[in-house]
Amino acid sequence: MTSVAAISQQIWDMKYRLKLLDGQPVDKTIGDTWTRVARALAEPENDPESWTSRFAGALADHQFLPAGRILAGAGTGRTVTLFNCFVMGTIPDDMGGIFASLREAALTMQQGGGIGYDFSTLRPKGAPVLGVGADASGPLSFMDVWDAMCRTIMSAGHRRGAMMATLRCDHPDIESFIEAKREAGRLRMFNLSVLVTDAFMAAVRQDDAWSLTFGGAVFKTVQARDLWDRIMRATYEYAEPGVIFIDRINQRNNLWYAEDISATNPCGEQPLPPYGACLLGSINLAALVRDPFTGSARLDMERLADLVPLAVRMMDNVVDASRFPLPEQLAEAKAKRRIGLGVTGLADALILCRARYGSEQAVALTEAWLAALRRHAYLASTELAAEKGSFPLFDAEKFLAGANALTLDADVRGAIAKHGLRNALLTSIAPTGTISLFADNISSGIEPVFAYAYERNVLMPDGSRRKEEVSDHAYRLFRKTFGDEAPLPDYFVDVQSLAPGAHVVMQAVAQKYIDSSISKTINCPEDLPFEAFKDVYTQAYDLGCKGCTTYRPNDVTGSVLSLKKPEPKVEPRPEPKVDPVGAPASAVVYMTQPLDRPDVLPGQTYKVRWPESDHALYITLNDIIQDGRRRPFEVFINSKNMEHYAWTVALTRMISAVFRRGGDIAFVVEELKAVFDPRGGQWVNGRYVPSLLAAIGEVIERHMIGIGFLPEDGDGEVGASVRTRRMVGEPPSAFAGSPAPRLRQCPQCGQPGLIRQEGCDQCSNCGYSKCS
């Protein structure tokens, strides 16, 4: 992998290349980036120069891929954290503690860290608040506040935040939590997951009654199976909430004797205690395959054995080299020194070894590869312990008695007993969407390949766009080896043609060798029956997974896949472009001159009452019919309150100017809804709205939905779905049984490239990721 695809160079330039404030590059080549990162991670060593060259060798050719924050931040001198995500402290059930926790979350997100919270500690809605003569508003009301905070951090120019919210399956507000995202636009900064216990799963199977309790009091009793069906129905219809098997996580935790876990990072691969930090890196399996597509194709196990100890050492040094947003996070990281070493490019490595994803052969290879990775990682950590000392909370007797440690090889357990262990937990499989694009567009994590080839539009300096083919690494190597006309063998399998069970089997076999957890999305076809969909979760639980996240195309979140019957072989021709809601390409026109205003325009006026104002606002939105489609053209805001006069005039002129120049204008809604009033928002119709501008944004959003300009879920960021070309370079018959991918519009680059993998929204065009 000495040369990489054009998109890989672009991802490097945009995300990982060190540049000065004026845009001048400091890293002249990717090799310079490797050296910068290697030098920074070698600084804690006694002989930094020697380790710099060895670390750079591990990074070369994308063999070891530290997480994006390490690539972008190490050696830059910037005040950033090299850790991807955090689980924050336990939220106290009192107002002072709640807002102290909110402040900690804001400080963490300001430095770029995603966060996870368990809201199960907050009393349910309607519970009495002693001493103030009031009823509690419940955990969801405070999740709304967190959501507004995240939007504020985002609107201030910081990297988009990601948050995970969990709630126990026996919390009295669990039913409201399950249904929360049915409300358009609510909690869009959160991923939601239910903490499911073993007792609940047993009650579901037996159809027993299930008590919803808080503080020892029973608030309500439901049938466990009915509650499970509500979780499943919500996930079936709009992809959330996910499910976390929390008892299994705690039972198999190496630190079972020192911590209790009740939350995960935003993508779920790191169940963490309060203030736990998420440190990630991946071995690129595709880079280690020798003699691809031949009978002797194999993973270079000797190179893996050399590479893993270097990766472990580099990641252990990150603990000492990184900054932390909060002192509690620093203390937690140094007390346990947990790392999350995983893999990426698994699907491509299987293809190169002629193994079909999900087959018995693929399962056997995956098991052999990950077992070797775990073994080498633990032995490397014991050697580090002998050299530098074990993590401070290491207790050999208790550690080796843990359920996870009991599955280790006898010689590994012996090394731990003799030398100790440097890192409390060692393995995890994280989302790798962006770094996988950077590494020559290999498959992500342990996910199957989403699409083997597609076209992207590249914006040129003169404002024009040119088409560029983006192809999967294994696919491109196959074409280079066998030519463009060679039919693809059956081991070229993609997301569209895989049954959900194949996903579950691969996740389960990987989980056997992973200390933490796995970020993976089980993509399900839209026509999968509900009962079969529920079976996916039951199978995941029975096979030992620690959680389950699915994605089924639906009306709320937008389609990722659209089923198509195989077509007869025809000469490829480009399909017409479509915009986010399926209108012809001519309906979205980017212009340098605004549209002329007709004499008469259809429109509507909306009345908005803001609690702190004596007078209502009246918002008028007029539309224009363009290419047979109605779209907003101008907006007027009027009120008797003259305090708002200047900014309402300025706002209406600016928004109207944007509307009149055409193009994708859905971002206006997102920007307005992200504005947070530093004086505090207001409760409007039982829901927290962070500012008056956000309320105006919601009116514009409602109008856009009403005229059919935005989809029904009202979320311009993730709700829009667009149709893309069939995979280029292949006649339709080459992918018989594989429907063409249907991708959503990326909020960053605006192109149809957003896919759902590894529990994250990821753009295959520009590398945008909501989680990484």
C-alpha cells in the first residue's frame, strides 16, 4: 500500500495534516505526519530517538492507525485531548449537581471529546422534590438541556459533538425514553441506548411482570415482553434506542473489582466508569495480507506479532502525552491505563484471502486473527509492566479471577501473575470510518464493505466540480490484478446482500477476544419482518454480544439502502441526480444571481409566543414554485416589541438572500436551532427551546416540512435521503442480489455519501463522522 487513492490524500490534507494558522502546511508529506506523531508518542521513553523510528515504521503504509485525534493532535503543541471520548461523572439527583455535570460536559466537548452519560440516577417525572414543594421534571427534560449545550458548542465553531445517553430498563421513565426521538428534532445530538439486564431478558422470555422502580419504590408495573417489544418497535421504525447488555459488560470487565459501569462512549465500543476515557487505535489487517487472491493468501502473522507490541506501547504513551479536559479524567486514565486496540480492514482482508464475510471460513479466520492480536497485546502489556510498572489499581489475584481473564491462554495468565499488567483493558473495536478512508479506503472496523465503487463530485478551485471514482481497496486491487472485465467472485459480498445473521455471527466471534466492546451496525433490509428483526437482538444476546445496534431504512431517519431487482446488462449511463427529498437535479440550482421575485407568492404566517416577551412574533414565509417544486423564497418577521426590530430586519434580509440564491438551504434551520441564549432558553409547550432564534428556526423547519421541501422527520442533517448512481465500473448483473446503495446527504460536504456503520453516520465522500 505504498500509493493511496486520491480521496485518501484529501482526507489527510483536510483532517490530519499539520498546518499553520494561515493554512501553510507543516507536514509536507504523509511521512512527515508519521514522524510527527511517532516523535510525540516517543517522548515519554528513555530513548525517544530510537522509539521514534520504530513507531514511524509501525505507522508507515497505514499498518497501525491511531485514532484520528492522535493523528491530528499529537506533536502539534495545541491544547487538545488525544482521547476520543469520555464517560462523564455520575449525575447527582439535585439541581446543583446536575448543572455542575453540565458544565463538565461543556468543557469536555469544547476540547473535542464526545461524552456518554447515564441518566438513570435522576428521579422520574412527577416524583416529589422534597423541600421545594414541586414535582421532578424527569431525566428527559435534562437531556434536552444537554442537547442544547451540544448544539451551542457546535455553533461556536467547534467540532461537532457526539453524546450517548443511557437509561436502565427498570427506570420509571424508560417508556418515554424509548419514544423520545419520535418527536421531530428532539435529542438529535444524542445516541440513545437502553441498559438491559439479564433479569429483564429472563423476564421477557417468561413473559413476566416487570417493575419500574426508583429509590426502592415501585412506580409502575408492566409486562416485560411488552416493554421489550416497545424497544424493538422504536428501533425498527427509527433506529433508536440501541441495546446495551449491561450485566454482561460488568461481569466480563477486567476491573470488576474496582469499578461499576453504567454508560458507554457515543458509539458504544467503550463501556467506561465515571470519568473514563476512550483511547483508540487499529491494526490494518488489509495491509498485512500476503499473496492476495491466491490459494496461499494469508495474514502475515509474524508481522502482526511485531506490530501489536509497538501499537500497545504507543497507545500506553498517549496516556502520558495527552491533555485532559478535567483533572478527574486524568486521574482515572492514569489509575487504570486502559487502551482500546482493535482492527480495521477486516472485510477487505477476508476478501483478499478469498473468504466470504459471515461464512464459516471467515469466522475461523477472524477468530484466529483476533485471538493472536489479543495474545500479543497482553504479552506486550506484561513486558511493559515489568519495565515501567503495572497500572496502579492492579490486583493480580482479583484480576486473574475475573471472567474475562479466565479465557486467556495459560502462558498469558502466567506472565500476568509474574510481571503484572500495564493496561487494565487492552482491546476494543472502534469506528474507523475516516481513518479507513485515509488508509486507501479499506473497509471500516469489522464491518462488511458498504459499496465497492461509487462516484463523488470534487469541488475544484474555480467552483466547478469533477467526477472522481472512489473504490474499495480490495476491489481496486482485484481490478488491477485481473482487469476490468473479470467477474467478481462470490467472496465479494457487501452490506446490501448480507443477511442480518451474518453480521451478528461476525460481531459475536470478535467479541470473544475483545475486552471492551465493539462499535458495529447490523444493517437490515427495509422489508425485514418485525419478528425477524427482534430475533436479531435475541441472537446477539444468546451469542455473547455486549450490545446491539441495527439500522433499517425507515421514514424517520431516511433510507440507506433501496432494494432493486437485478437488471439486464446495459451500457452504463449516468442516472439523473436528485436532491435530498427526491426532486430532479434541476430543483436544486446553485446560482450566483438571485431569483427574480414574482408579483404574487403563496405563503403562510405563523404566530410565535416567547415567554419573556409581551408581544408575539409573526413569521411569514413565502414560497416560489421552481421546477414543479415549492421551496422557500423569503421570510418576514414582525412584532410590536421594538426591542427586536434591528436584528429581525437583519435576520430576514440575510435568510431571504440565502433562500433566493437556490441550492440546499436546509442548513439555515440547523444553524438557527443551534443558537443558545447565554441567559438561558425557555420552556415552550412542555419542551426546552434554547433561544428565540431556535424557536424561529423550528418555525422555518415546520414550514419546510409542510410544503414538502424537507422530509417528515424534520431533521435536515440526517433525515434527507438521496439516490446515488449504481456502483460504477460494474454492470448491474455483477452484483446480482445486491441492491444499489441509497445514501443520505452529508451535512458537511452536501453530497450523497452518508452511510450508517459502526454506530455512526459517516460520509464516504469527505470523511465526515458524527462520532469519531
